[in-house]
Amino acid sequence: MQRRAQRDHRDRRAKRLHRVLVCAAAVPVMLVATGCSSDSGDGGNGGGKASAAAAQQSVSPTPTVRAARYAKLPEACAVLSKKTLGDLVPEASKSGKEGKSTDTSARASCSWSSLDNNGVKGSQFRWLNVSLLRFESDVTRGAGDKLAREYYQKQVQEAQAVAGAKNTKSAPVAGAGDEATAVRYDLKKKEGDFKQQTVVARAENVVITVDYNGAGLAGDKAPSADDLTKDAEKAVKEAVAAVSKANGSAGGGATPSAPSSKAPSKTPSGDRKGGTDGKPGAESPSPSPSKSATKQS
């Protein structure tokens, strides 16, 4: 019995010694694994890529866009001379009706109406509206002149597609900014037959729209569409010159512009909408430029 107990004691001691040796052998392996993991985190390839990406972002250039040529608009009701107003709207009041705008440096408009009443012989009605819309350069949307060109094209297309218009004709207009188009058509209303002229011009980053119409009422004959178109073209040329003058330039030509890194801004982008004052071609008093309307009071 004593020998058996001694043998069991020796076996237990041998097992404990074996476990100690196994654990001791495992410790270096764990240390080596821990060391490798630490090296890859501190100076490994992953850390180098992250540092390179951060450095690249820090040296990326700030986006820029060409600065807009014109920084402000003239007073809308003062863009036409007294002589021009006398020719186009002879019976109009001395001052026009200024359209409402939250920012007159970005959008402005003015309208005049004239009724030459000859009693039983009839009367001649005229209505004139000038709208100006200026576009700022924007790093997300593009240069001001590019935005103005897009809006100019849209204005012309809408003038060519007025509901109920007949005998629609379009022609380019020379000498009015960078580009200009005259659109004319006939519009029949219960008050009479109206001759509508819409001339849209772009001067760099500003779009000018002149709406001019006339009608012979109460039996008077309709005015000449050719004469009305010439008058509207004269008006748009004066308005273009007024924009240039308001920005300190005698002419309407472009000058080189420095790049701009201006942050995104609320750029004017109105649509031509139906008038709200009840007259043909009338402009809505809202800040947005209006569409040649088809109503008359």
C-alpha cells in the first residue's frame, strides 16, 4: 500500500511539471504574436496609406469659377429714356410701375401702360414691360454668363410657345448685348386683336426681357407689328446700355474676369409666368421675371 501511494504521488508531480512546461513554451509564442500586431498598427502599410490620403486632401486646390462680369443692375424704371417712353407708351404716366423684388441688384422690372382714347373713333392701347435678371457665378452651378445663357434660351423658347398665339415669328437682333432674339405673334382677345413683341437679350451674366404689345380697341385698327417690333428692339438696346453704364462701363463688351472661389449662393432662376395685372404681356409683381401674358383688362 505504501509503495502504491508513493507511485501515485510521483505521477501527480509528473503531470504538474508537464503542465508548467507546456505553459512556459506558450508564453513566447503569445509575445511574438503581440509584437507583430503592434508593429503593423504603428508603422505598417495601413497607417502609411491613411497618412498619404490625409496629406493629399490637405493640398487639394479650392474650386474656382470665372467671376461674373456685372455686379449690379440699373434702376428698372430708369433704363429707358423719356423720348423712348414717349414713342412706345405716349399716354403713360411719368413714372412706371416698379415690380416687387427682394433683391433689386439681382432682379428688377418696370411696366408702363398707355391708352389713347378717341371716343367713338376707337382707341389705341400699348403696354410695355422691362425685366432684368442677373446671375452670380457659383462654384457648384457654373459661371454667371453660362447660367444667363441657359435662362436666355429658355425665355426665347417660352415666348415662341405661348398658348393661343398665331403668326409667330422669330429673328435675331443685332447690336443688343452678346445675343438677342425678337419673337412676335398675334393674340386674339375679347377686347381686340393684340400684337405682341417679346425681345430677349443677354449681356454677359444679365438677361433683359422686353415685352411690348399694342391693340386697336373699340373699332380702331390694329397697330403695325413691324413698327412695334422696331420699338421693342430699340427699348432692349437701351436697357442693355443701361446695364453696362450701371457697372461703370461705357460699352456692352466683355472684359476679362478673374476666377472666383465664391461659395454656392442663391442664384436667381425665375420662370416666365402669366401676368397678374390683367394686361397682355403683364409681369407678375413677384420677384421672378414673367412670361408674356395673354390677358388684358
